Amino acid sequence: MQTDLHWPFQRSTSAVLLALVLSVTAAAPAVAGPREQARRMHDRIAGVPPEGAVLDAMEAEIAAGRAVEAAAMAMEDPAFYSVTLKNLATPWTNRDRTVFAPLNDYTATFIGMVRDDRPMNELLSADILYVGDGVSGVPSPSASSNAHFEELEARHVDLKTALRPTTQSAAYGIPPAAAAGVMTTRAAAEAFFVAGTNRAMFRFTLLNHLCSDLEELQDTSRPTDRIRQDVSRSPGGDSRLFLNNCVGCHSGMDPMAQAFAHYDYDETQGRMTYTGGQVVPKYFNNEETFRPGFVTPDDSWTNYWRAGPNALLGWEPSLPGAGSGAASLGRELGNSQAFASCQVEKVFRTVCLRPPNDAADRSQVESMVSRFRANGYRLKQVFADAAAWCMGE
């Protein structure tokens, strides 16, 4: 009988090929079914696994082609408010932009507005504040302490049910005209009105709510007439640095940051102060640097960025582009296309665990922005749309 000397080699080769096929098959991602999609959707929206009955209901909705309705079920979980929304908003409330900060009035107000489907374009302008309600032993909300909110978090209070809306003017005793959404919460004042020249409030509001930092918005073609005295016109003895660099930010920033001219943060009292008709002294810091510079007379502001390259931020044409005080500036920022796009992109990253990265993603985001604006700036709808889009990943 003839012996096949190649047989051991052939069997070995076949085994290797079979192993390769099996490994590739195991590595290939299976198409997720409705149940897996429901579980993934709940995990990403709420940050916790769903209960069995909720998972069953979400699975049925997805199988029926109603993914948005399934996402709405996930948002009923208390963890959506206490974890997902809290972690989303907390970095906006401090200069380090860290999520590792206690609950505060800024974050609680954002969470409450999302829960109640309040128009998110009022986030920077409304006289609004969300506080805990009906929790015994918790300190009352205070303009000079964050203890109320820290205690809510320490007790693991369900923010979905415990938060109630009130106004900053009622809770903190400031004039209604001085309230400007989250910009005038105690947490924002402590972070961005403290010391300095109040330009920090403008810069971090752009960063957190228009998703743009000053370096990205530099425009040296704007008028320089509103740049304050503390900005040298010849830094280091070279006027070109002012014309080619400093002007790029200050010509647009200083006329708008003037809206905060009546605000300060008193570190001794631990609270925001509002001076009404008097410009706070910090606006005259380093006035000898350039005496002919702009001297701030009041809190009137003008948006020079409505012209030039930053017109692409999409300013609302029905607004005048100028006004007095923080609330009117908040309306200018909050009704821009950039504001709406920023909120949608932040939610997309939160739910999809990645930025928009191809033409299909970008088209989806544009559609979500349009829907967000058309449907009253309701952020829960954005979460639902984003979750439905990437539930199969």
C-alpha cells in the first residue's frame, strides 16, 4: 500500500486554516438584535443596566421600528439625571473642567431644565434655578453656600423627582434683571466672576456652550474701539503683537464681556454680588497700561462678530446684536446656530461614545440640530435621536 507522505502536512494545514476561519468568525462583529440594541441604548443613556421589564419593553419598541420611543424609556431611569446629565454638565462649572466636582446650582439647573423640557436656548438668559424640594434635614438653598446641593448628592437624592424650579431672584435675592441663566448661578460666579476682569465668564461660556475657544475665533478685522485700558498696545515694545494677536480676541471679546460689568464674586461672603448701575472696579484694573483705551461706563454690549468670519456662528437675525446686561447677551449666544450645534454634538459624544466621524454622522448631526431648534430646544429629544442613531454600534 502506498503511503501518502504529505498527509500529516495536509492535516496540519487544514487545522490551521480551520482555526483561522474560526478566529475570524469569532472576531467578526455580529449584527446586534433588538434586545442587544436596547441593552446598549439603556447603558449609554442611563449608565446602568435596565431592569428586565424595561429591557423587554425597549426591545419591543426597537423591533417595531420605534427606537426613539425606546430611548425615551431609558431616560425614565433616575440615573439618567443623577449620573449622565450630572457628568455632562459638571465640567462646565469649573475652570479645570473636571467632572470630579460636587453637585451645584449650575448643574442642578441644567438637569432640571432637561427633565422638564425647558427650552435650552434659555440656559444662558432665564431667571431660573432648580433646587431640592421636600428633603428633610437638607440646608436651604443659599447664595453664599453650596451646602444644599452637596447634601442632596451626599444623600443620593433622586434628582429626577426631588428638583423643583424656582428663580434666582427669589432664592438668592438678586434683581430679576440680573439673572442670566446658569451664568449667574453661584457656582458659575465662584468659578468665572472671581478676581480677574470678568473676561473668564465670556471665554468659558463660549467654550462650554458654543464649543469654541477664543483662539479659534480670532478676527483681527474688527474695530478696536472697545478694548479696555489694561491691554497693552505694544506688548514687549512691539505694536505688531497687539495688531496681529491681541486684537484678534479682544476686539470681539471686550465689547461683549462688558455685559458683566455689574457682577463680581465676593470671596469673603462666598457669593455673587450685583452692583446695579455701578461698574465693578475690576473693569478698571491696570488702567495705566494704556490710558487712551476704552473706559467701561456701563453694562451695554455689542456683538462685533456679527460681521466678519465669525458671522458663521449663525447669529439670530431677529435679535439686535446689542443690548445691556448679561441676560440679553445670553439670549444672543443661546439663539445662535453655534449654540444649538454645540449642544447636539455634546449629546452625540455622550451617547455614541465618539465624535461624529464621517459624512453620515455629520449629516445626522445637522438633522438633529435642525430638529432641536424647530422643536423648542428640547434636549431629551436630542438624546433620543442620538441613541437611535448609534444603537447598533
